[in-house]
Amino acid sequence: MLLSRYERMIARRYLLPGRGEAFIAVVAGFSLGAVMLGVAALIVVMSVMNGFRAELFDKITGLNGHAVIQGYNGQLRNWQQVVKEARATPGITKATPLIEQPLFASFNGRVEFALVRGMEVADMLESPSLKGSEVLGRFAKLQPGEQQIAIGSRLAESLGATIGSDIAIISPQGSATPFGTMPRIVQYKVAVIFEVGVYDYDKQFVIMPMQDAQTLLLMGDSVGMIEVDTVDADKVGTILPPLAEKMQGIAQIVDWRQMNRELFEAVSVDRVVSFTVLSIILIVASFNIVSSLIMLVRTKSRDIAVLRTMGATPASLMRIFVTVGTTIGAFGVAAGGVLAFLFITFRQQVASFIGLVTGQNIWDPSMRFLTDLPAKTDPFQTAGICAMAMLFTFVATLYPAWKASRTDPVQVLRYE
């Protein structure tokens, strides 16, 4: 929308408060503030939701892969052939054998649920989720036959264990006796304490070399599953079917969508609901712009009438008042972007401050899965939010601008 020189001058004049127009300026300021808060709230919430989903996805697939090939009865005996078939399938980049079994861990009279995972040491060192996650110790120190394990930081805290502690792993699959099956209890020394950032994993996981897990669970040379990574997690539906045909009668394949369907569906629904609810703030801000422009038109009705008598066209008046309203919206959008940037940058400090003031832990890892408050800003999504705010602002200016353009100079100046 191109403005002539005099239209820009008048629009600039109407943006600045004159004598006796302080109230209009206050209303316009509230309109700007409402747009700013609405844009900031939308950008911050959507960035946190995006970050939550991305971080959760990375952590889950980092430890569980994009899919798993599970053996019937919990065992894969010919797993070497299965790994060979998986690695030969187009689109599959990695196939890792492992054992995973829910057991119990005991230390100094404390007993906690533990998810024991057996992995090759080389696979531990290459795992994206485990790499750099060591709080104490190093995964490279874990060697088969040395009765050493790695445990999550939350589990170590619950048990009161630290590096060098001797922890008992309790398996119900023990030896048969005349009095029934006796639980199998094996002592292991804690060599590594790690933290991957997902509360449930840090609370439950016990990782040990593959051979030690096979000995503990009396599995011989078999494994429990094969973890599979693909070139694109979103394309597992097209990559895995050829492998699934080869695995018929041998094993079943479960991808990440099936393993975590409810969780990611809940996150997606939450994103849509949050976006819809917070968009109402922008609509309310648009109403504020409508009211402030209507008050400006009523206050400037004499000036509008004089402009009409001097040759100003209705279209010219429309452009002037649309410019005034959209300028308020543009300043609000820009301020909202800056506020959102500051909030996202210092989100951990803001969350800690709110928790300090309210006395509530607003980011409880046991409820939110992740240890830290994540954020991932999508430039295209942010641009869409800003464009939507500008669209709402533009639409809000049309009615007051139309009323200004319909001003009858004869009626206004009759008694002047």
C-alpha cells in the first residue's frame, strides 16, 4: 500500500498524541501491548512445544532406535543372520543387538525397579544418547566379565549408590529347587553414573556389557532384540516393510510410532490446543485496535471533514487510518518478537524465578520426562505467527478506516 507524501505526514501525526488526546494514546498503547504479549506468548509456547517434541524424540530414538526387531518369547537365537539382513536392507543405517529386561536393583536395603540393558561396549560408545552423558566414570571402562555396570543418575540417587558401590541385581529367573524357583541375585560394581536427560531413563536404566547380561539372564548366545536406525525416522513406514517380510515367523518389527504413539499424539494435540487458545489473545488485541481507531476517528472528525473539503478522497482516508492501525500492530509484533527472544534465551532462569515466587516446581522432570526446559524456534512458524498477527491487525483497521472515509464534511462543518 503506497502512500503519498501528505498521507504519510497525516498518518505520522495521528500516531503521536496531541493535546487532550492522552486517553487515545493510552488505549493505543494497550493495543500495542496486547499485540506484543500475544505474539510473544505464541512464539514462546510453540518454541517450547517444538523443543519438547524434538528433544523427546531425539532421546527416545537415541536409546530405542527408530524400530526394534523383537524375538518371540523374548529371545533371538539366530540374531547374527537377522543383523545381516537388517544391515542389507536399503534405508537402514544401523542394526544393534541388545538385551533389555525389567528386573530389580538393591543396595543397602533399598530396592528399586531397574530396566537392565545389555549392549556391546562399542555400541555404548557410539550411542548418540549415551555419548557424553557420563556424570561419573566412563563407559569405556565397562568390560565383559568384570561385573561392572552403569546406572542412571536418578536411580543412583534413589539407591544412595555412587561409583564403587556394590549393587545387587535381582532376577526372578533363577534355578529351580524343591521349594520353587529361587531368584537369581548377582552383585555388580557401579563403574559409571550417567544422565541422558529423560527422567524415566535416568530413573530405571542399568547398562552392562552384552556377555554379562546373557550370563545374568541365562540366555546363552541369544539376544532379546535388534535396535534399528534408518536414514529418516519419518519414513520407517516405507523402509521397514521389505525387512518385515523376511522376518515373518522369526521376529516382529515395532517402530517408534507404535512404541510411543500415545505420547507423541498427546504432544501434537497439546500444540494445536495451545496455538488455538493463545491466538485468542491476538483477536482481543485486534479488538483493542478497533476501539482505539474508532475513538481516533471520532476525535478527528473535524480534521477529516476539512481534508475532504480540500480534496482528500475516501480511498486516501482509508489508507491513512489503515496505516495508523497496522503501524501499531507492526510495533507490537516487533516488540513481541524481542520479548519472545529474551524469554526463550533465559527460559531456565524465568522458570526458576516463577518457581521461587509461587513455591511450585513448574518443570518437574518426573512429570515432564525431560530434565531441562527445551526450546526450538522454527523460523517459518515464527514468520507465520507474525504474519497472522499483522493480518488480524489489518482486518481490525478496515471498519474504522471505512467509517472515516464515509465522513460527510457538510454534516460535520455545518455548525462550525
